[in-house]
Amino acid sequence: MSLLRIYLRVLGLLAAEKWLAIGLSAANVALAAVFLIEPWLFGRVVDALAAKAASDAWSYILWWTGVGFFGVAASVLVALHADRLAHRRKLAAIVEFFEHALALPLAFHDRHHTGRLMRTLHSGSSNLFHVWLVFFRSHLSTLIAVLVMVPFALRTNWKLGVLMLLLMSSFVLFNTLVSRRTGTAQRTVEKLNQHISERTGDVFGNVMVVQSFSRVVSEVGALRELAGKVLAAQYPVLRGWAWAAVANRAASTLTVIGLFALGVHLHAQGEISVGAIVSFVGFAMMMIGRMEQLAGFISELFFQAPALANFFEILDTRSGLEEEPGAPALAAVRGEVAFENVWFGYDDAQPVLRDLSFRVPGGSTVAVVGPTGAGKTTALSLLYRAYDPTRGCIRIDGVDIRTVSLASLRAQIAVVFQNPGLLYRSIAENLRIGKPDASDAEVEAAAMAAEAHHFVSDRPERYGALVAEQGKSLSGGERQRLSIARAMLKNAPVLILDEATSALDNLTEARVQRALAALVKGRTTFIIAHRLSTVRSADLILVLKDGQLVERGRYEELVRLGGVFAELDARGRFVPDAPPAADDTGFAAARYG
């Protein structure tokens, strides 16, 4: 994306407040007029004084005073509203980016590191703010003044006007050459900075691992190496723009000297007055200052362009999960689920699921089993449209899930993940993700049913207690029980349990299993199972291998069949029941919802 396209795209984001932007633009037109009139009035005063016409001089001075106050009024308007507009649009851009990126499918987030997304958000929005602010404070008035000043100067005296045109041409030439020669290097710098964000994000998110394996020194060393690469790529770019600044300054100095020299020559021949020379030099000095500001801005925009391009690239990313305009809501779900010839792959060359077909009556408990990498989690993630099938169709109560609104589909499905996914918020806020408008009584009832109320009540802040990042302030069992309480609060008719107890000790798992028993009642439940009791009690067992459904049936049927499931069972793939947990909570698990 070229600098001009990026610049225009940035300005296009002001359309939401176009009338204020137009008003500020009009104020900049007024400022540009002041910039042009003041040197001309200065020249007229000098000529009047040279002609000893004091009254004319005072007349021009009065005009100059009026023009000056007019410029002050325009400056006040810009100063009051340009900053506020830039701040509002920056925050609006942050919200828009956040909303858009958050709605993108998991496939997008699988490819983009969180650290990179955060850098893109903060760097992009900060650069947007800077461009908007400087545009209204100086660039717009500069552009208008330059465009008007050139024909005005040529009409006044074409010989002096040509010198000013040569100055402008030199600025354009120097900046264009440097931009073209250093563009690739600056994009490399931005990529390296993204790598730094990714690496630091990884390390901060896994401090325990880094410290326990004594990797602090090596990680710092790796970051220093990356920083060295950034500087090695950045220095040539900085050198190029430094030489451009030197060339611009030299061209400015030579132009002013040339204007004086040519003006003296033309005055000696009677072609121009002293006042006109003064006006031209005033024009030149003003234009030099403005052109240097403009050159500085182009330099800044050049350095900001890769970050802005990344920002717009994310905004332009379209979701692979298409939703039909006006799609109806999925409501009054009974829970019948059907996969019809479903194929899926993260890339076309390697399908993860192959021709998967099954039908589950509403209210059934389905155990999904199979070797590691069989596609169990992937298959169930298709049900709530984390991804869409490459081919085939998934139906709930006979309705193709791609024909209903995504929000209504996900409202009917609750998921208890192997990693509970707790946010850096209070316990109550984490539970209310399941039901944002839940009352305190409903939150507490869900926690009781999930056997979480006891350990929550032991905390001084109770449900207001802050959960550390990734739930690190809680034990594994506590995190999992809060995850179950969250699903209970949602009270959805379809439930997915993605190996929700596989990483727990026996005592903790017994408590969690008791909570899960309350949760699954009356719901269509899919369980990626590793517990023998879960497999034996399931209404239906689906056996996946290499992305294909190879067997289905109840426990006894599949054991007698002597196939893949029987082999998994014989090899001890399913864990025996955990011993009953001592009821130290003082209450029995109650069914919720």
C-alpha cells in the first residue's frame, strides 16, 4: 500500500464526523489565506514607506492587523477541536479494531499471535491519532498555501517564481528517492518489532516455565539479538532520511540566496520593487518552513506506514464465517444434532475430518473417543461454528446452522473447555460470561451446583475476588468448577465437554464429575471422554480415527465388535473411576437449570 493510499485511507476514517472535519478544513483554508496575505502586506508596507506614503503604510498595517486577528480566530477553532476530534476517532478506531478482530474466526487467531495483534492495535491507533492531529494543525493549511502560492508567485514575477518551483521540486525529488530506497528496509523493521512483541508476550505469559527452566538469561539474550537486528535494519533508513533533511536544508538556503541575488539584479533593471523582493523572500521563507514541516511529516508517515498498513490489513480481513443478511435466530432448541457428510481441513491438502455423518436425538449423552489427533475436538468445534465445514452440513433440529444467526446458534450451546479460559476479572464477572444479566442469586446457585461456592466463599472478597491472568490464582480444580458454573449459568440445551477433567487429580476430579452430572441432565451432551464410567453410561459412543467415524454404538456393542474401540479399551485408554470425594463442602451438588 503506497504512502498516498495510506494517507487517504487514514483521512477517510474521519467520515463519521465529516461536518466537524469540514469545519476544521475551512479554518485551515482561512489560515492558508493568512499565510499568503501577510508577506504581501509586508511588501506593500515597505513600498509605501519607500515612497514616503505614510497614510498608505498605516492602511496596510490596519489590514494586516485585521488579517492577523482573523488568523488567530481560525487557529483557536483548530486548537480547540482538532485534538478532541483526533482523540475521539482514535478511541473509535480501537473499538472498531477490537470488535472486528474479536469476531474473526479461530482460524485467524490461530495464525496471529496475541502479541502481534496488540502491537498492531496500539501502534496503528497511535499513528492514526498523530496523522489526524498534524493534518488539521498544519498539513492542510500548508498544502493549500503551497498550491495557491505557486501561481500567485509566477504571476507576480515569473523569474522569482521559477526559483520557488525549483525548491519545491527538489523537496519532492529528495523525499521520493529516499522513500523508494528505504521502503523495504522499514517494512523489515516493522516485522522485527512484531517478532519482539510476540516473543515478549510469550515469555510474560509463561514466566513460570521460563524461570523454572532457568531460561531468563537466554530469553533476554534472544531479545537483545532481535533488538540488534532491528537497529541493523533501522540505521540505513535513518541515514537515508538524515541525508534527505540535509539536502532539503541546503536547497532552502540556496533558494533564499538565489532569490535575493536575482531580486537585486531585477531591481537594478527596474523590473521589481524592493517591497516585491521582500514579499517574495517572505513567501520563500514561509514556504521553506512549511515544506520542511511537510518533509518531516512525509518522513514520519514513511516510518508509520508499515504499522498503519498492518492495522488496515486486519480491518480488511473478512471472516470465513459468512452470515446471511437477516438470518433468523435459532430458538426453542430440542437438541437433535446431525452431521451430514462433513469434511474439514485447516488447509485443503490435509483434511482433518473426512465424510463425518451421524445423528443424535435431543437429550442424549454422546461420548466421542479415539486416538490422539483423531479430530475429536475439531469435530465438536464445528458445532458452534468455530470453523465451517469444507463440505457437508451440520443441522440442529433439522436446521442448517449456517442459515441462522451466529449469535443465536452460540447462545444454544455451552462449552466446558479443557483449559477453562478465565479472564483477568472478578469471579462474578467470569461466571456472568455465561449470562450477563444474571442476578447475584443465580450466580451463587450456579456456583453451588458446580461445587464452587465453598472455595469462593472462603475468600474475603467472595464473588468480587479478582481472578489472576489465565486463572493462575486458582487451583486446577477450582478453575474447572468455575468453568462448569459458567456453563450452568448459561443453561443452554446443547453442551460440549472437551476433556474437562483430564488434567485433574482423583479427588478433585470426583468433585468435578459430580458437578458435571448435574450439568448434563436434560441436555444433548457431547463429551470427549477419557473416564470409563462416562463411556459406559453414554447413550451413544462415536469412535473417530484419522478424522473418520469408524464405529458407533453403546459400550457393550463396541467391545463385542472387537474393533478400534475394543482395542482402546483393552489398552487401558479409558481411566477407571476416581474414588468418591469427601463432601467437605457441606452440601450436595444440586441440579441447576
